[in-house]
Amino acid sequence: MKDVLKEIDVLPGVVGSCIYSKERGQVCSGLPPSFTDESILTIANRVTRLVQMGVMVDMDVQTIALRYDMYTIMAMSLDGDTLLLIACESRSNCSLIATTISMLAGELQSRLAKDSTPSPDRKETTGKAGDGNEAERTASLLKQVRGALAFVVGPMADMVFDDNVALWTQKKPAGLSRLPELIEMLAGEIGDDSAAEFKEKVNVFLPK
């Protein structure tokens, strides 16, 4: 599972990540040394309570962001007992990180279900590298999409982008093939003239 965490750790603003189990503690550790076992347990308990509260009101909580003085902690429940915790710089692009998490969550859940590391045959390694490359490329393109939106609509871009990316990732796993869907969602929020300019800018760098 460490290879999957490495794909998260290379994202801009991420300073470390781990998989935490209430029964076993850190299954895969990679958080900064300032995170003690006690502090990780406190964070895990808070995340668990928030997930449980979401279930009580019929809300499917995908990712949770806890903001502290030095770090923002992004968290996702992988199963009933296990969490993915990511420590980010306080001003990190949380929506970009959340999108990448959603793309890699299935792989982590599969590894946890097997509870063992698969044999590193050549075919499998190639497949995982491809998944990682797509995640990195999608994250990079999302950053460019946000920039194009900001150029067209100004300061309101962050709110429009974050809200729509949250909806986009809830429908299906994020990926390169679904970027046109996100572009249409964003264009529908900003008016015809601005939408035309926005699409013109993103078409320059979107995959054909």
C-alpha cells in the first residue's frame, strides 16, 4: 500500500499520509514526526464521529478536512475500521487532493480486503504505474481548469470550482475521461459569454 500512498504524497502541499486502523494503529505510516500516536488517535476519533453523524442524517461523507494551525488533515474512511489520513500544508488545494483520493480509494480498499501485498509481477506493476500517471495527469489538468476559470470569472472561481468538483467526484470516480463533464458543469454556472471564453481556454490543454 505504500506505493499508493506515494502517489498521494507527491501532490502539491501534501507533507505525509498514513492508513490508520483503530485495532492495529498505523498500518502504513508516513506522517511527519510531529504526529504522535496520541494525536493521530484524536484525529481518527474526530473523523469517525463526523462520518457517523453523516450516516445518521443520510449523508454519504466522501472526504473530511480538519483545519489546524500548521496543517489541514484530509481524511477518508476506507472501511468501518480504517481511515486514510493525509497531512497537508494549511493553504493546500483541498479539492485537488480530494479528487486524487477518490481515484485511489478503490485500490487501497482492495489492498485492505486482501490484507496482503500482491506479488509484484511485471504486468501488475505496469498497470499500477498507469493508474498513478492518470491520477497525476488529472490533478495537473484540474489545476489548469481552476486557473482558466479564475482568469474568466475572477475571485468567485474558487467557490464555483470547489462546489462543482465536490459534486463531480460524488457521481463517479474522477478521471481524464470525465473532465468534459466537469467543464460543462462549470460552464453552466457562469453565463453564456463567460462560458464560451472559459471553454476556449480549457480546450487548449484538455486531451483530445
